[in-house]
Amino acid sequence: MINYKVPTDINKEAKTYMNDVLSKLDESGVLENVDNAALDMLARNYSMFINASKQVEKDGMMIENNRGNLVAHPMIKVAKDSQTMAMKVMAEFGLTAKARTKLPKLDKTETEATPLEAFVKQAKEIR
């Protein structure tokens, strides 16, 4: 278990997600204390994405600027940027479906052989 504490200043949804992430990553045994900064980035960017998205939902996609013109809500860019950053960190930790397909299976037992290992072993036995 690492010494990571979920930031207290993020929203409730992000805290719940981070607790689930920590549980999953701790269970797989891949976390180390050097991951704390990346976990903080994930927590804060995910929270920022949620908050910005809720603000856009509340105010609408377009707002009136100080000159009376309709413009895109500035929180759209905040939501997009924070989502991009969160997704990059998620991919690094294998927290997306695509990223998980690229990770080696950690629960593999020593008696299981990959097809390549079986082929090499068979080739050695033939010699």
C-alpha cells in the first residue's frame, strides 16, 4: 500500500472515482509512492472536468460576453483540456478499456506458457 491520500478539495464524484482507482491499482500491485503526483493530476483534472461540465450544463453552451455577443462558454475549453489530461493519466495506469488490452496480465502463474514460450520450448526439445 502506498502513502497516497485523495485530495480533500476535489468534488465528491472525483473522490469516489479515485477511491475505486486506488483500490483497483493497489489490488494489482502496480502502485508505488512515486505515482502520487500522477494520481494527484488524475484526481484534480477529473474533478475539474466534472465541475466545468456541470457549469456548462447549467449555463448552456453559449454565453453573452461583455459586449452582448454570444460566445462559446469558456468552461468548454476547461472541460476539454482537463478531460484530455485525465485521459492521458488514465491510459498510463491502464484505466481505460484500450489501455488495459496493452497491459500484461499480472495474475499469470508461472506454469502457464505463452504461445511463443511453448514454441521456443518445443524447438529446444527437438534439437
